[in-house]
Amino acid sequence: MLLLISQVLERAGRTDEAVEILRTEMASGRRHPVNFPEYYAKLVARRGLVEELGALAVNEHYSAFDVYAKALEDTGRAPEAEALLRQEIEAHDHPKDRVALMHLLVRQGRIDEAVETGRPTYDYYDCWNLLHWALELLVDDGRPGQALELLEGLTGAYAEGHPDQILHLRLWLLGEAGRCTEGISEATALNEREPGEWDTALAQLLERDGQLEEAFALLRSSTHCSADLDLADMLVRQGRPAEALASIPTIAEERAAAEQREREASERRKQGDPWAEVGEFTHEPRSKTDRQMDHLRRRVVGRPSHR
């Protein structure tokens, strides 16, 4: 409730009152929601109380330290912010601080340093692995070839535990690097080994290579679970929004497809396949078709529905 009150006060131009309410509550010693310290830190930062924020960061390091570093940068003290982040990484090496430092370096155009900052996480098996972000940074900087070299050099737990993900990233980067023929060849070979599993990656490469009708035909005939959405995205990119909307299955069709996938998965489980898909989550409040429709509305008309 206090967070809501503070939000209302801030929007009403009474930021000092909002800060005071949360400051008093922080000093009370009472237990708070997990997002309370971070919200308070961001409010203090927006108010420009940098020194108070620095004191808060000492006691609420996880919630406030990165906010403090960003506030220092925003007030013209970027070298100080960078030094503090590097000290924290040296002392504790929490990936959250690496993320903050990478953001700072990217804002300064220091892409190579940002990529190197994230490198110790690229072997993480799952959480806090910053590899995808690093690859995107290099691609956005016009260096997909270097991104591909980074990917090909991976030998740790992530690469060993996620071989299909590594292959998907490789196909994406081959397309970004203009090596579509090579990528199409590799994706086609993968699709022959695992029919349907590489349809979307292959279709994206065909699109990049100018083979639009082949890409459309592949996605229209595909049994891949995301083929419908990928087809709609591709049609939008090609300036064909009406066809994109028409390509999305009806709710009844989507339910029928989900039921069919569940029947197939059930049969595979009976045959002892431990990796068989478990089917759709029945507790989801909105169907996949609804989410696809919202996605396209954002692409086509610039706003989601409010159903």
C-alpha cells in the first residue's frame, strides 16, 4: 500500500512527501515486500538524492547498488560509477553487477569491453548467462562475424548442455553475416535428421536469401509449434499485414492442434520417451492465439488489445 501511495504522490508532483514516507518506513525495521528497497532506491535516484542513495546502497547492496551506480553516471560521474562496479565485481563477482557495468559500457560505445565483461558468464549452464546479449551487441554493432567466432569458441557447460540452442544461434548468425547459402545447407541437413524441428530457422534463412515464397510455403506446411507466429511475423516484415492476420489460426483450430500435440506426446510417453512434450498449460488465462493476435496488433497497429 505504501508503494502505491508513494507512486500517487510522485505523480502528483509531491515527490518529497513520497520519499519521506518510504524513508520512514525503511528506518522502521519492519519487514517489507522484496521489491520495496529497489523501488525506494529508484525513487531516491529520481529525486536526485545521490549521496543518500549511496548510503542506502551500503545496507541494501543487492537492491540499491546498481541504481546508485547509474545515478552517478547520470550526474556526470561515470568514471566513479565504473570504478565502483569493477570493485564490486572483483570483490563479489555477482552477475547483476556485470550487467550494470555492461550497460554503462554500451552507453559509452565501448562494445568490446562490454562483451569481455560478460565473458565469465558465457559458460554458465543457465541463469545469468549473458551470451545472447553479447552476441546481439556485436550484431547490432555490425560485427556478426565476430559474434560467430565468439559462439564457435565456446567449450564450457552451456555449449555442452545446450547443443540445439548453440546450433540455432549459429544459423541466426550465419544469416546476419550474409552467409545464407551456408546456413540454408546446414539447416536443411538438420531438418532431414529431425523433421520439422528446424523449419523456423530454415525459413528465416530463406527469407534473408530472398526466397520468400519458399519460406512462406515451409512455414505454412510446418508442424513446428511456433510456425504460425513466425509466418505472421514474416508476412508483416514483408508488408503483408492482412495476410499475417489471416494466417493466425482460430481459437478452435489452435485448441484442436494443442489437443493433437497432447495426444501425440501421451503416446510417446507410453512408449517410454522421457522427453515427450507435456502439452499446453491449462491454467493459462489466455490462449496462444490471443497472444499471437496481440503480438501482431503491436506490429501492425502499434497497440495491444485490452480483452
